[in-house]
Amino acid sequence: MPAIVGVVNVNSVGSSGVLHIGDVYSIAPISTAKTFAGAGSFNTGDRLHVINQQSATNVQDSDLSDQNITANA
């Protein structure tokens, strides 16, 4: 069924991001990234008040691969 889309305002799309408006069969990533961050690292907004008594980030990952994208060329 065709998509009917109204007004769209796009501020930005990241370098490996995907923006698609309308019908789509498949969207597949062509890059991956793994990010480690401590407690409260990605909080955004006005007048945030974050209290972290102790913050420890576990960066040990025993997986050999997390997202396989070899077939998404």
C-alpha cells in the first residue's frame, strides 16, 4: 500500500544513517560501531541533574562478532 507522508523536517542524518520516506522492502546497515560509555553519558536536555555515586563501564566483550554485515554490500 503506498505511503502518504505529510510535512517532514530533517535536521541531520549521520554519516552511516539511513533516511527513507515511503514504501521500503528492506533497509540494511553498511557499517557498525560499538560504543562503551559510563552512567549518564548520553543524557541530553535542559537542567539535568544526574547523581552517580559509582560508575564502572564493562568493556570486555567475549563475542567474536556482534553484527554481521558481510552480505549487505
